[in-house]
Amino acid sequence: MASRRMGKEMASSSVGPPSKRQATPMNHDIEFKTPEQRSRYKSLLSKPLHPCRYPDSYSMNKLGIRDNAYRLLSNLGWVEMLRPMKGFENFTYEFLSSIAFTKDRLNFDNSDHKVSFRLMNIDYEMSLEKFCLEMGFANAGFIHDSWNHDLKPEAYNPATFWTRITGLTQYNSHSNKASNIHNPVLRYLQRVMSCTIWGRKEVGITRTDELFMLWAMLSNNPVNICYYLLDYLASIGAKSNNRAEIVVGGIVTFIARKFRVGEDNGINPIEGNNRLNIENLTYMNFIKPHPPANITYELKLNVPLLFILPNPSRTDTGVEANLLYVCVDPQVNEEHNLGEEEGANLHQDEEHHDYEAGGHSNDERWAWMQTEIERISTEQQRQGVEITGLRNDVLRGNHINEENNQMLWNMMQHLNLQGPPYGPQ
């Protein structure tokens, strides 16, 4: 059988993959084809590598958003691509130093985009259609690109959609804070995209591509994901900004797998936590544990509302009312932020600031106090029912062990009620 790297649309160099050996510090066993590739490699070496952070099923299940999140991801065919995998230095540096994505801007009806890159010192060159075929994605769907007017969906307006999921009337493509998104499923998926497909250091701002993908997930509209993927990866490889950081190693590994380059060829794995789990979400000011048992979580919102997770009926994105939880003055909402954008710098140590749920205005404080009083009242009623049941057991002569006796006593003291005659001695 002929090699799948050969043929009209895919050409390979005569240099085969090197034998497995320890990489030299300078070149990661990469044989550079052009001076430009070597120059780009040297620039990439100066940028820190961080692991992609993938969806974490356990954490999503604890927050009650797992099934909803995977349903939206499956609408775009992303479930396989977003399974956790390691990144490797040699794959990442070689791919990013060699990738070129050439857009055909002359033929709107039948565009012939081209991509080329290198993996294990083998050249790959093909059309976007061929790349999509190898990756298992359809070469079809919307491309939200400013120049390609024919493929822009008429139903999509970024400013209108931003208002729909944040309640804010002001839209700025360069400063839309992800913390303004109300629904935790959509906020989580924005985080997933900013930690994988559009992996970057600053994850607190919602990219225009991420906003478009959220819309496409919700409306179940097809998107040409390979176009977006190649466009972003090519931009990373071409950047000379030494302050940038690289957070796409796992995505490059996924591409390598699709082109039959196994992880056994990977050199120097990119270490670190590669799951977007409860710990990371807490650090990012996304959630915080809810007392007293800390088995539920408070969703951090930029509005005066106490929202406890899990709460599937209120987080289901199939219900339009769940995209915005309260009606507030958008101008007040824009000023009422977390003090520090959630996840503004995920890969560096930062001081954690607590969120003041009461807001800035007296009205907001009063609304929050009412919510909190209702929650405490409900909890007291629940505990009162438990106390009544325990008392009835005593009257019937049932045995109460020492642990239940102590629990009853503690609850009576907590509620400032008169203690039973059988309290701890």
C-alpha cells in the first residue's frame, strides 16, 4: 500500500524519521529545512510551554454540567479532539516552526486553502480539504472571517449574542471578560477553548472566535473547525513576540496522531496539570466551595445573586431563560466585576481575591441579603424537621447512638433552641 503522505496533494521529503534517542538541548532532533524554520524555532524556544487543560468529566459532573457540556461539544464534533493528551516539546516546536496556512481569497465559492508543516522531519503539504479528511472533520461549515462574506452566517451578530449571554449592551472584541458570561456551561466551554484550541496565557478575555463557537454550539450550526485550527496555529508559529506563551502542545499531539506519528516519538513531555478541574476553576475565580459541607459550589457571578451548583435545571442551555439569571442595569453590571478577571493569568502565581457578593449599591446589597435570608430560613426548616423526627424516635423509646445524640445537641445549640433533657453529659 502506498504511503498516505505521498500523492498529488501530499508530498514528503526524502529524509525519514530519526531514530529514538535523547534530544540535544538545541534542536530537539529537528532537521531544519529552511533558515526561516530555524529562525522561528529559536524564537519559539524563548517562550514557555504549558500543558493544555482539557474538560474534566469528574469536575463537570460535580458541578452538574457534564452532559450539557458534552452535548454542545458534540454539536461541533469536538469530543475526540478534547480528550486529555500530553504535549511534547519536539512535536510542538517542529510543527509550529514549519506550519504555513495559505488562504485562497480569490474564489469564494470554491476556495482552495493550502497548509504545509513538518513532523519528525517529514514534510506534509495538502489542501484544507485533504487536511480535514485526515483529521476526521468535514470540510464544510461556516467560516466567520471578515474577508469571506459568503460564508459568514447571517443569523450571527456578535454584539447581539454577547448581550444575550451577559446582559451587557456594550461589545468590545478586545476586552469582553469571560466572567460576564452567566451560564456556567458556556463559561466552562469558553475556558476549555482558551486552554486548548486557542490555548494562551491570558484566558480571561473571550476571543471573537470563541464567542462565535459558543453561538454555533447553541444553535447547532456546522463550523469548519480545521480552518480555525490551522489559522491560529500558524499565527503562533509566525509570532516573534518573546512574551507570548505556548499552550497548544496537546492539540499538536492530536494532529500528530491523525498523521500516524505516535507518542513514542515524543521527546520531553510538557509537564503539568492538563485538566480543567475543580482546583483550577476555584483558582480562576469561577467557583468557590459552598459551606458548611463544601460538597456544593457557589458560581461566581458579576451580578448580586447567590447561585449554588449543581443545579441542572437552571444551567441547562436548552432553556433560553438559563442564559441570563437576573435582569440588572448593564452599566452597573459592567462595573461590578470580580476585582481580578477570572483566570487572567492562569499559568503564573497570583494573589486570590474574594468576591464581594453584595455589590456596590444598597439595592444590590439588599437583594443579596434577601436571598441569603431565604437560604438560611430554608436550612433552618430542614434542620427543624430532622430534630422533630429525632425527638419522636426518643418518645417511642428507640435507641439513639452517641453520634446522633451529639449531632442533635449541636443543631439545637446552633439554632439557639432549648436543649433536650438527654444532651451530652
